[in-house]
Amino acid sequence: MPAAPQPPKRPTPNQPTPGTDRARRAEHAADTREALVTAARRLFAVNGFDGTGTEQIVAEARVTRGALYHHFRDKADLFRAVMAEAAGEVAMQLVDEQLASEAPSPMQDIRDGVAAFLDVCIGGGDFQRIVLVDGPRVLGTEAWDDLVDRYGRSLLEEWLDRAVQAGDLAAVPTGALARLIIAMLTEASLAIARSAEPEATRADLGTVLDRLLTGLRP
């Protein structure tokens, strides 16, 4: 007579199931990566890319060197993640500020957004050191272009379209105009970051950019 089938074993209260075990490993990996990015961001902001070693980063993050190379190919790859985080935070901050503002027109929204971005460039925080100074030198201009595509280009095109629809802006190809404005903002941000007198440079560039924007009205 065949034996009766046995019910599946249930895990004891303290025994993790395969699903919870995987979740814990994923959570641990995410925590380790976050610790590395946070530690590297603090060190890169103070010492720059060249002045920060991987041994400092792992010591600050309290992880092993193997953990660093598990998550990132090398120091430059880690720097790329730090740069993306710093740029993303600034982008979200600027968007939130513009959404909360009560500008009288879409064109004023754009002018205020440009001014706010230039102000960030002289803020002296890690955005300036990591994104504007070290970023293009370490990772090349492609890294900056990627950040612009991720955080800025589509939003600027949307604002320009609204300005055209409101009669604030002459009917021009907004995609091409967005590309030109971004190119000017990129050059302005780099000039401010490298200037011996960043506030004066920001004021001069801000005046010119604002004049160019207002000149686009029909």
C-alpha cells in the first residue's frame, strides 16, 4: 500500500523563506551601494576626484573594497553615480521651486528657472565641485549631455511650447531653441564654476541670458 503523501514542511518562525532571504540580500546590497555613494559624495565634494582614494571611500562607508568593486567598475564609475545623484537633486529642487512659484507667464517661468540654475552654480555646494568642475574633466562632456537629456531637455521644451501657445514666444522650433538655450546654460555654468569671481560672472551672464530670452518675444 503506497505511503500517504506528506504535507510540505513549514518553515519555523525563525527560519527565513527563500523569498525573504532574497529580499534581505537585495536590501543589504542597496544599503551598501547607498553607503558607498553617500561616502564618496562627501569626499569628492571636499577633496575632489583626484584627491579621493578608494581606500578612503570604503573606510568612510564602512564596507570592504570588494563591496565597492561589486557595485562599481572603478572609482570613475562610482563618481558617475555620485554626479547623477547630485545633478538629480538640483534638478528636482529647481522643478519644485518653479511649480510652487506663481509666475505671471510661461516666459517668466523660463526666465526664473534660468536665474535659479545660475544661482545654484555659485552656491559653493557639491553640485559645483562634482558636477561642474570635476564631472566634465573626469567623465567627458557626454556625461553632462546624458544628465541634461535625463533631467532638463524635455522639461525646457515643454515650457517653451507653453510660451508659444500663450503668445509669449515667437513661433519657432522649440526643440532647436531648447538645444541652444541648454548650450548657453552649459557654457555659463562652466564659466561660473571656473571663475575667480563667480558672483560677478554669474551676474554678467545672467544679464545677457535674460536679455536674449526676452528678445524672443513676438
